[in-house]
Amino acid sequence: MNTLHAALVPGLIAGITSAFTSWLWMGVIFHRYQRATPEIWRAEGPRNYVLSSVVRVLSAIAIAVLYVFVARFHVTWFSDGMIGAFRFAAAIWMALAAPVAIESAIYIRMHSMVVLGQVIDWLTTSILACAITAWWIRA
């Protein structure tokens, strides 16, 4: 089974699931902090939700593909079953998602709790993508 084939279904599952967890983190728990800086936020609507969900699904698939590569090449620290999947999720999050959110907050006036929500949100996406993929391929 090729890498994309092995990662596609778990990536889709993780992406769709993370669209709902993102709603929980950013739409429910941390949404009220956006009111502190209303001038930087666009109006929300169905188009925004669809586009952000597509981005999230594609990102989860990409994370799943990367995890399959790492697991199949038996990179010891990351291919150690579910624990390795969690390690890879943390590493990919620390390398990509967390710095982007944190650095954006340096230049864009956002409430610190919105930034916290974003980094937690993307950590959740990384964990879902790696954990579901590890279970799927039985790494």
C-alpha cells in the first residue's frame, strides 16, 4: 500500500474530527476573547467555515502522510506505536503550527487567550492525525 493511500482515510477522519474539535476550542471556549480585538476579525459565515474546514482536512492528511513516512522508515523515537505517534504529533506541532500562531501574535494584535486557543487547537489536530493514522496502519 503506498503512503498516500495509507494516510488518506485516517487523515480524512482526523481532519473531519478536528473541524469539530476546532469549533469547540475556537468557537466555544476561546471565542469570547476575540471581542478584545474586533477590528482584526473578518465577519464569520458559511464560506469561512467551509474554507477553514477544507484547510484543516488537508492539513490532517498532510500530517498523516508525514507520519506514515516516519513510521515506515522505522525512525525509532517516532515509530514506537501510539507513544511514537504522540511524539511525532508534538514535534510536528512544535515545528510548524505553534510557531506560526505565536509569531503571528507578535505582529497582529490578538488576545493572548486566542493565541492559546489556536495552539491548543492545532495540537489537537496533530494528535488526532497521528493517533488515528498510527491506529490505522498499526505502527
